[in-house]
Amino acid sequence: MQSAFELLGLQPGADETSVRAAYHQLVKTCHPDSFSDPEMQKAGQERLISINLAYEQAMKIVESRQTASASLPCEQAKNWAKKLLERRQYELALLQLSKAESKDAEWFALQGETLTGLKQYLSAYQAWRTAARTDPSCLAYRRGALEAEMKLKKMGSFTQKTLSQVKALFQRKDS
């Protein structure tokens, strides 16, 4: 039995564009409407069905190859994330960082900066601490961890103040 790529007349490593082009070319040659003889129409119909099935299978294979290679080299992911951080597109920056093949201290620092922008201070603090542990000589990473910790504490004290004010309101109504 022929593989999907062989049926389309392609090598197994063909890309999406090649698969589409081969499919369209083959469909034109065997489409049942292009034949006047009923037997030829039936043979064309059968050939068209096998071409359609081969096309679907080949496209699934090509798509699976593309999703498998969705990872980026660390430097490229960091560069994209930096550009997105400049535009304050924190979610997209985090997405680009998640595609990195490997992680280094700068990667963790960028993650910390991104999470700080998203106001996820606990996760940001953890990312900055990992960056500082990975490269202990870099004071910027330590400073980032300290700033994230301060924001985390400030957020905690804000939450405590708010809770105490709400409790005070309920105590006044009871009196």
C-alpha cells in the first residue's frame, strides 16, 4: 500500500505548500466532471476519493511536524519577549518565553519582569530568585527579586488593611 505522500507523488518530507500543490494538480486530472464516459467518471471518482484521503492524511502529518517544532532557541525566545515587554504585551511575552528550548538566568529574569507586569508578584518573586540563584554575581537579578518581594509584601499589607476596614464596618453595624 502506498503512503499518503507517495500517492500524491511527493517525498515523505514534503511541506504544506507542496502537499497542497500536488493535491490541486491531481484533482484537476481525475475529477469526474472532466470525463464524458460513465466508466471513466466512476474511475475518476474512485481516484478522487483516494487522493482526498491521502491529502487529509498528509496534511495531518505535516501539521504534526509543525507543532512539534513550536519551540524556539532560548536567545530567539528572549529577544521576542524583550520586544513584547517594551510594548507592555505581557501575556504574549510570557507565551514566547514558554516556547524556549532551554532556560538560563536571563530567561528567568525576563519571566520575573513579565509576571511583575501581570501583577503576579509571588510567581515573579520566584522567577527572580531562580535567576539570582542561577547567576549569583548579577546584582540586577537580586534587585528584581527584592522589588518583587516588596510588591508582594505591599500587596499583602493592602489586603490586610482592606480586611480590617471591612471588619470594622461590620462591627459598627452590630453595635
